[in-house]
Amino acid sequence: MKQLFKEQLEKNKVVTDENISLIKDKNYYNGDKIQVGDKPLFAMIEEYIDKGDNMTECNVKLIKIKEEHFDLYEVDESARVSKVPTIKLKNS
């Protein structure tokens, strides 16, 4: 997983006291708060919504995670390839 995010780990900036106020959504996808010293990483995740009557809608969402969350996710091999990694929760 670390290799998948190699470029972001090298280039993304660490959250500081000065720039935390610029972050609109101050939570990671799993609900943890973004804190000073964190290095937010970005990924895509597919969310499926049951619309009833055997209809399912798939939405692709840009999410924020941090390196400490890598063990919660795995590469989504079925997703389309993009510059932003596409991941999914493990066991889903």
C-alpha cells in the first residue's frame, strides 16, 4: 500500500497550525480528526447505494486517509486506473 501512495507521501505537505484552518473537511474518511503534524493522503473509493428493486448505484468518492490507516484498506483491483489510487475497505 505504501508504494501506491509513494508520490503523495513524498510531495504532500504536513498539516501545520497555519494551514489547518484552510482545510474545509477536517476529518478522514474513517472519522478521525485531521491534526497538526498529519500528512493527509487522497484516494478514490467506490460506494454502493441500494436503491431498492434490485437497483444499486455506484458513486466514486475522493477520500482522505493517512498512512496509519493503510491496514484498513486494500487496492481495489476492479476499479478504473487513475492517478489517484483507488482502494476499498478490507473484507468488502
